[in-house]
Amino acid sequence: MTLSLALEARDLSYLPSRRDEDWRWTDLRGLIRELPAPSPEVTTDMSPGPFGDEGQAELLVVNGRVRGDASLLSVGEGEARVVRLRFVSATAETSHRVKLDVNLAPGAQLTLLESYEGQAPDYLADAALSVRLEAGARLERIVLAGDHAEGVSVSITTVSLAPDAELSQTVLTDGARRQRLETRVEHPGQAAVVRMDGAYLVADRRHADLTTAVNHAGTDGTTDQLVKGVVADQGRGVFQGRITVSPGADRTDARMGHHALLLSDRAEVNAKPELLIFADDVACAHGNTVGALDEDALFYAQQRGIPEAEARAMLTEAFIGEVIDRIVHDGAREVARAWAAERRVG
Amino acid sequence: MLSIKNLHARVEAAEILKGLTLDLPAGEVHAIMGPNGAGKSTLSYVLTGRQGYEVTDGTATLDGEDLLSLEANERAARGVFLSFQYPLEIPGVPAMTFLRTAMNAQRKARDEPEISATDFLKRAREVAGQLKMDFDMLKRPLNVGFSGGEKKRMEIFQMAMLSPRLLILDETDSGLDIDALKIVADGVNALRSPDRAMLVITHYQRLLDYIRPDKVHVLAAGRIAATGGPELAHELERDGYDKYARAA
């Protein structure tokens, strides 16, 4: 059951619902009573996206239609580039979907600055990325999801890695009416390295779902995950992280951390961290915490003269900062930092 | 400078301070000693405005101004500084950023202009040098991964930078070895001045060999049970607090 199928078949019954275990906190069937009309083609110029002019090239996808040359996402052997990939939903009460391939040849390097931009309310958008990293290739993917408060958006990325390849990803979102950002990784082990970070800053009545699944199939693989969330008002954050260590995937090193702050009584976080280990010789750890802002730290800051509201904002920003600090691309890291500062929900 | 009269305070249902009266004139250093549970830390939190500490009676004024009606940050802006027994770790906020934010918030509250980045850095280097601190420590997240001694030194560093009028040191000696204690005490002593007052809260007399108090108060069961000169600290070290605990 996927949104993509529902849009393709124009049939609501394909929508995932709370009866689907992986979708129980991000119910689409209960939410969507009618599929909006297919989105029209939009040819007007787009103003710059959240990553501005970072990087060398831009691939724009408006209402599910690719503008320009999708081969920008195929990087040849030994090549390196930084590409902005922008998914724009431009028209209210319409729906669209798109599928793109990202291919990195052996030793290729790509920094993907991916943004979701909701310019109108009440859209239904689905994006699917299929990513292949050959031996020694390196992808850093930074996703900045800026959907409309009344948009519904699903993005599902599947990644397969060859030995020695490296995927580093940071997904940042402030949610939407309903939003799911999902990444599934086939991890071969064999010195391949995966970092799967994320942060959600959700306020008002927004909903953000960060779901990841990493399957370690071979020996000597590494996965490191840090996801943090701050939820205020009646916002809702969902984190589902699954790391599977298949039989024989010995010497896997997998670490998962998910930590969330709830800033109001009506804010909600649903977390499901899972480590499924079927191998013997592994180093795996996970930590999951959901709590309020540290009152002791708050008093400490106030005692030094910082007013309460400012202290709260400083502490929540610092909390998220730990994720942002791990972004490798300098420009993207600064964009992410500014993004977090603007969305101080404390 | 600091005048506390008949102070009663409670935490949740428990009354901790039961009629505490104390006068701390400018230029003086007073030690507050007492057994565990006497209310020493409560006194420091009541004076600095921590939530959850309810004053039920009495007054506390700083140069005649009612302290108890002010928010914690307003008290700080008026020059009240508490060196914490257990300084907090603030992940993600470099010590310098934290302190500069605090300094500018205090200045703003006093209608003073912000300190420039250059002036701040210059001063930070000076003070760090005096306290024999590694300047790079100030670039790291505040207190994260610091040893007990480093945290206490960071407290004194902040104190020296913020230049408060009323300094409250809560068990500043705890967790310090003798070398760290000397450095911290030197830092505190350097701040002694005719227009400052200090309240040194401690369980042991040891700290008072390095920070010589003008007066020593014994806090037992929520009030001042005895007041004397530095010799009182030695007497307590020798005889313990039993006499005062019983009298209370």
C-alpha cells in the first residue's frame, strides 16, 4: 500500500492506513477522502530554494515534472559534484508523483541538497528516489523539507550500497498536514558506512514522520544514526528506525539514537526504535528518550542573566544543533543552522 | 548590601528555611556552614530565584531592593551570581557563546550597550590566563565532558567575566583536589573588593583556609544558630555540628 500506487491507479484503497504496521502513526487513508485532481504543468520561473545557490547545478521538479536534465543525478567514475534537487508543489488541491534515479559510479562523489517546497495548500505529493552507490562512492544527502502546513507529502528513498561506499544523510523537517520522509538502505557491510541523521521541529498541528530501515546483509558494516525532535503545540513527531543485522553479518557496528523534547502537554511523539539482530558478533546500541526541556539547565541559564524565553530557545536550538553539526557540507550546514534558528519552537 | 530578615521558605510541603536572618555588608565575605540538610543550598536557590522554592515569610533585599519579587535573570542583571555546586552541562552551546549571551542579556537589562566581540574575546583571554585555563576549553560546549575541577574553574571564569556584586559560592570546594582548590580560591580572592560581598556556603572548613571569611555563620535547621569569626570554622571542624543540630 503506497501513496504512489494510489495516485497511479487513482484509487484511494491503495493508501496506507493505520492497519499497516509501518504506517499506523501516519494514516493516509483515514485522512484523504478524495484524491485531488492531477497537478497541472507549471512553467513559470521559480525563485531560489532553501539552499540558495549552494553547489554547481540544480534539478527542479515542479508538480512532479522534471525540468532540465535528470542525468545530473548520475555521477561518473571519479567525478564529484554538488546538486540541488528541488521538489516543488506549486498548485493547491492537486496531486502528483515522481520517480528519480540517482547513480554514483565507483569512486564518484555527490552532495545532494534536496528540498521539498510547498507553495500552495492541500496538495498530495509523492516522490520516490532510487539510489545506487557503487564501490567507494560517497553520497551526502541533506534533505530540507519545507512542506506547506496543509500539504500532504510522502518521500521514499531506497538506497543500495556496494562495498566501501558511504552514505551520509541528514533529513530536516518541520512537518506538514501529514508528511513522511522514509529511507530504506540495503547495506552490504564490507566497510560500507551509513550515517542516517534527522531532526524534526514540529509546531502548530503539523505532523512529521521520519522512518528509516537499514538492512545489514554482510560483515563489517557500520551504521550510525542520530535523530532529534522538538515538538510544540499540538504537533506530532514520528520516528521509526529499524536496523536489521542479517544472519552472518558479523562485526556489524550499529548505533541508533533518538531523542525528543516535548514542549507542550498536547504535543506527541511516537517512537519505535528497533534493532533486529540475527548475527552473533556485533556491536549494537540504541538509546531513545522523550522528555521535557531540562529545568536545571534552564535555571542555570537564567541565573546567568538569560531571560526564560531566550534560554528555552537557546537550549532547544542547541539540542537540534548536535544533529546539524554532523553535516559535512559547509554551506548546507549553515543553511540547516539558520533553518533551525528560524524555527525555534521553544 | 544583602539583608535577609526572618526568611521562611519551603520546597513542596517541607519548610526548609525557618526564620533566617543575615546581614552581609559590602566588602565582606561571610561563610555559611552547616550539616547536610540544614538548608544551605535552599538558601542559595531562594536568593537566586529558582522555581519550586516558595518564600512564605520574610524579606531579602539587595541594597534596599526587594530581591524576591524579581525573576532569576533580573536578579542576575542586578549582580547576583551563584556558583553552582553541580554546574550544568549545556550540550551544543559553546562556553563562549553562552557567556556572551548572558553578558549581553544582563547589559540589555541594565540599559547598557552590548559588549563587542573583540572586547569580549580580549577580556576572556585575560581572565582565562589568570585562572590558568586552556582558552580552547571555552570553545567547547559548556561543561560537557569537563572534570569536576574544570567545571568549578568555569564557574569562577564566568563569575570574573560577569563581575557580579553579590557572589554566592555553593560548595565550591566539592570535587576539587588541592591544586584546583588553590586556583579557584585565588580566582575568588581576586574578586574581593569594597563594593562586592560574598556568601561562601560550605560543609567543610578546608575552603576557608583559602578564602578567609570575615564572619562564619552556622546554619542549622533552617536558621542561623551561631555567628562568629574564622575561629568558629575551626571549632566546627573539631567538634562537628552536633551541638547546633541538637539545639535546633
